Amino acid sequence: MSPSPASETGWMTLAVLIGLFAGGILAVQPSANGMLGKHMHHPLHASLYSFGSGFVIVLLISLFCGILPPRMSIAPSQLPFWAWIGGAIGVVMVTTSLVLVPRVGSLPWFAAVMTGQTLLAMMIDHYGWLGNPRMPVTPLRMLGVTLLILGVLAIVLAKRGAEAGDLSPGEANELSPSVAVEEISKE
């Protein structure tokens, strides 16, 4: 028996609301990690503290709920290799954001991350990769992704324009893409 349209709408609404909340609190994470990273001797030290605090919280919740030790319903060797890489992806996200957010700001970083996530998620859904249900790309989905890409470009250009407004005309010219290309080609 398939779920009713009303229950699917309810689940979708719940998922969007929780996603908005999770995305909102995720906006704080790179800034917090960036601040930590500024005051550590190496960015990986900040990653260690960030993941360490998360580990302690999950451990305490698991102890409180009485769900230790972790158990699996199948043998670990039966899982596909990619089932084990979530933590590694987290390391990439945390470490790159704690290095880059203090340099470029939260908005350009998150706009780029969300666009990358959306592009790959669209491909994952379209092809049904990684155990996901197959959901073909539609023109409306393509429009949404195109708008995200345009949004990233607008955010980056706005940041560049704001930075150029704080500079003298000569310094602003040095930031232009054509000057950067000329400098690279001279080398």
C-alpha cells in the first residue's frame, strides 16, 4: 500500500522545516570552527576539537538512552564501501570551512556548498545512486539548480563589489578577473 498524498505532503513539510532549522544552525558551525582554527597552531587541531566535542555528545546521549555498544543488523563487510565515508566527508567540510570562512565569509562559502550539494543530490536522485529512490531530473528541478548557481555568482560578485568599494580605484582594478588573468599569463 503506497502512502497517501496527504501523508507525503506532511513528511515533505516536516523535512523542509527540519532542513531549514538544520541549515540555519549549520550556518554557525564554520564560524565557530573558524574562530577555533584562528587560535590553534594548525587547522587540523581545530577539526580534532570539533569532532571530539561531537563524539562526546553522541556518546553521552547513547549512554543516557542505553543504546551502547553500537550494533548492526548485517555484517560490516556486507555494507558498500561508501557507507563508511560519512565521517571523512565531515572532516573535509569542517576543515575546509574553518580555513576558508574566516577568509571569504559565511555567505559565499555556504552558497557554494549548498549549490554543490544540490547539484550532486540531483544526480544521485536522477540515477538512484547510493540506495536512493530514482527521481528523474525535470525542467523545474533544472531551473532550481540554475537559480542556485546564479545565486552563488550574485553573492560572489556582490562580495567582490563590496570589497572593491572599500579600496582605491587602483586597488579595485587589481581585483578584477581580467587583471588576474593577465598576471597569470605573464608568469
